[in-house]
Amino acid sequence: MYREITDGLWHDTHDHAPGGVQFRTRSTLVRLADGGLWLHSPIPLDDARAAQIDTLGEVRHIVAPNGWHDSFSGAAKERYPGATLWASPALRQSKKGLPVDAWLGQTEPPWADELHPLLIEGVPKADEFVFLHAATGTLIVTDLLFQIRYPVNTLTKMVLWMAGTNGGNLAQSRLWRSVTKDRAAAGRSVHKMLQWDFDRVVLAHGDFVEGSDARERTRQALWWMLKAA
């Protein structure tokens, strides 16, 4: 069930095990100023979850934020047909059956003043958008960063080690280095992100980052991108 992070901000998680590697994926829910709900990276929405969400408000926007986090976006759109499904352009070719209403970065969202979107450029396979919830000083990311403190099995621990995201520290997967086509563009995007005022990072994979050092820890984790800018 969705649990409150702070006023107007909730999260819930879903466990999945591709090939035996067990990752916990987080979905984030934000209440907008008009009372509508913004659903980031949906997880499976059973009747119990949906009933709880309905007590919080009306889902008006669903966000598939990168080329890898869309598995349950179509089902969320079916459950909330009146909501606008916003998707990363990376999904345009790979998931042609996804019922997308608007593409991130190509149409100005009505919620952009509350949840500032930013594309991490130079990585077309991911085309990940990160978001600043200005009201709570919260940065919302998907696969840009990981902080998994307690891997659930040996295989997961090994995969995290290979990706450079083991040890429970805030880190970026080495996969980004192989899929980044324009490191300078990626670095400029991260530089823009770090100009934002935030003291909390909500990740799709791993524990939150909270405190006055959240931005500095983010900077350190993304050092190689910044170096290329």
C-alpha cells in the first residue's frame, strides 16, 4: 500500500525477479495543487491499491519516465482511462502498443510548474526524465541512481557488484556508461539538475536519500557525467 513520505507525497514498492535477480521497484504518487494525482512509474495496481489511491484523489497523470519503466503503465491507463499517460520518447519504437497520450519533452505538461521535468540528454536508449517536486524539495529519479542496502540473494548481490551499485551507497549503474552516446550532453543535464534545490531523492530502486547533503551525494554519484560536461 502507498505510504506517506511527506505531505502530498507517497510511495509503494513491488518485488520482481527477472532471471532470479530480485529488485524492489518503487512507484511515487504526488498530489498536485488542483487535487489531482500524478503517478510515477506505476507498479501493479490491484483493487486494494486502487481503492487506497482513490481515497487520496483522482489519478489524472501517469508517467512512464524512461525506456525501461513502462511494464505496468498500460494497465494503469486501463484502470484510469481519464488520466493522461506521459511517456519517455525512448518508448516510441520499442513499445508501440503502449496507449501514450503525450510524449515527455515534446508537449508542455500542465504540471510542469509543480513537478519540473528534465531529460538526461545523450542517452537515447534510456531517455530518462527526472523531476523536482519543488513544494517538498524532492528529486524523483528512476534508474539514474541506485541505493540498495540489503540485496535479497547472492545472485542479486553479484549483479549489483558487476554494476558498481553494491555496498549500499548512492551510486549509478555502470550500464549508463555503455549506453551514453553523448557524455557532454549528459553532463550538462546533470549540471542543470544539480542547480535545483532539493534535500530528498526518491529512487525507483533502493532507499531514499534525505538530508542537507542529498545534493552533494548526488553530485558525487554522477561524477563521471559531470566530468564530461
